[in-house]
Amino acid sequence: MEVAAWSGMLTALLGMGVWLLPYVTRFLLEHGLTAINYEGIGIPTGSGLLLVLLHAIWLLLVWVLVWVLVGLSGIGATAGQEAADALRQAMQLRLDASSYVAAVLIVGGVGWLDDTVGDRKVKGWGGHWRRWRQDHVLTTGAIKAAGTGLAAVLAVLARAGLEPTPDAGTETAIHGMLGAGASLGVAALQVLLLLLMTNALNLLDLRPGRCLKAFLSIAAILFIAGVSAGAAGDRLGLASVPFMPLLALVPAAAGALVLLPGDLGARHMLGDAGAGVLGFAAGYAVIGCAPIWMQAGAVVLLLALHAYAETRSISAWIEKHRLTRLLDRWGRA
């Protein structure tokens, strides 16, 4: 059933994306939202707006899916613990989807702000910090970082579902404190991962198709690993895969597939709104699917990438190595 849900939603969102893209492009052009690309050509920027729209449509589809699953489970006609558990799980899926889309809207909103009124001369987290320290100017990039941080905290807290440990004696209290500390550590790691992954896709969005190909590669790996692992997650009876994190990848994957041809052909640019949403979606799937040691490894790699990007050029590194250069140029007009 889970594969049917993914494929059905992906098909529906692909159709909606193909239909919406010309309207998004026309909106960008009519409002003068263009930018100079790396070849010095002015093209519409901010096509990532399509990703935000597809996430809103996806949330509506999830609510419909929950309604169908509740009906199939016979909730309301069947009494007992099984029906109560099914109802609770269905409502949890709807809550997870709603909180995730709320976080995506924040990321897309602050990215859109940076696309429309941001200062292109200020680069990197270090650049935004220096602008604040030296000129006391709060850049749109700094606002974007703060907004993304807020979205990451909201997403992680919504996923955690932590409850206070009941006071049942000293031993229980000590174990509760240790458990809470460990949970806070994991939450902090996941917030950091979401922040870094969101910005990492922004760092890659410097050549046509690069960011989209990176995201689709991550999404494909997560889908294949999730389906073949046959691992944990008992949500709505779908114990074979972590249902919600992979389901949350669907609107971003659909949007990426729709945007890829035009992005490769340099007919439009994602902008920070689009790259940020793709990075956030990838990070959300990683914290939902990967074990904690793998999440920690991802954070280390992302920190290394950001440190490198602060002082050197990722594009120059890609061009320097034959395999990465071929992959980067594949499909580009």
C-alpha cells in the first residue's frame, strides 16, 4: 500500500507541476523577477516557488489519504483498542504532514525573501555575520538562516513527540533525566543536520541542474534503501518502511523532476526558495530514515563542505575532477 501511495501522489503531483510551471514562470517574468546566470544571461529566478505550491497540494492529498485509511480501517464502526490505535496513528500522520509543510513554508518564505530583495554581493554565513558585525546590517541571508533554524526546530520537535517522564522515585527520575539529555542531544544534532543540508543545496545551486541532480540522487538512494531495508516503523500497518519521511519526499521529488529540464536548459533558476526547500526535504527524510550514527556522519560531511565553501570554490573542485565534471555537465544545454 505504501508504494501505491507514493506512486499515486507522485503521479498526481507531476501532473500538477507540469500544469503549474508555465504560470509560475509567467508570474516571475511579469514581476521582473530575473537574475543574471553564470553565463551572463538574464533568466527568471525563483522557479522554486513551484515546490512550495506542490507541498501545499501534497498536504491536501495526505489529508485525503488519511480519510481513506480511516474509512478502510472501519474506525467508527469497530470498537476496541485496535480501532483506537488506528485512529491515533492516522491522526499522527496528518499532524506530521501538517507540521512538515508548515516548516517548508517557512523555509520557502525566507528563501523567497532573499530571492526578491536580497543582496547578491554578500556570500556565505561568514559574509552575513561580518556584515552584521561591521555595519550592523541584518541581511536577508541572516533572516533566511534564522527562519530555517526556526523551521528545523519546529520539524524536529514535531517529530520527537517527547513527553515528560512521570515522577516515580529517584531511580526513575535519574533514568528520565538521562533519557531527556540523550533526546535533547539527538534533537540538536537533527536541527543542525537540517540547517546544513538546507544550505548545502543552496551552495550547489550555482550551475544549471546541479542542485536538482544532487537532490534527486539523495531522494533515489533514500527511496531504494527505505523500500529494500524492510526496517522499522509501524505506522498505519506499514511496518516495512518509515512511511512519513519518505512520503514527505514526494512533493519535492515531483517538483524537481518537473523543473529539471528547464533548469538544465537555463530557462529558469531555482533561487534560494527552491534550493532551500529541496535541502530541507532531503534533510527531513534523512533524520526520519537514517540511524543516528549515519546522521552524525552526514553532519560531519556537511560541516566539511561548508568549511570548504567558505574559503574555496565548489565549482572549481567539480571542474577539476573528470567524473564530477561529467556528472555536473550531463544534460546541460
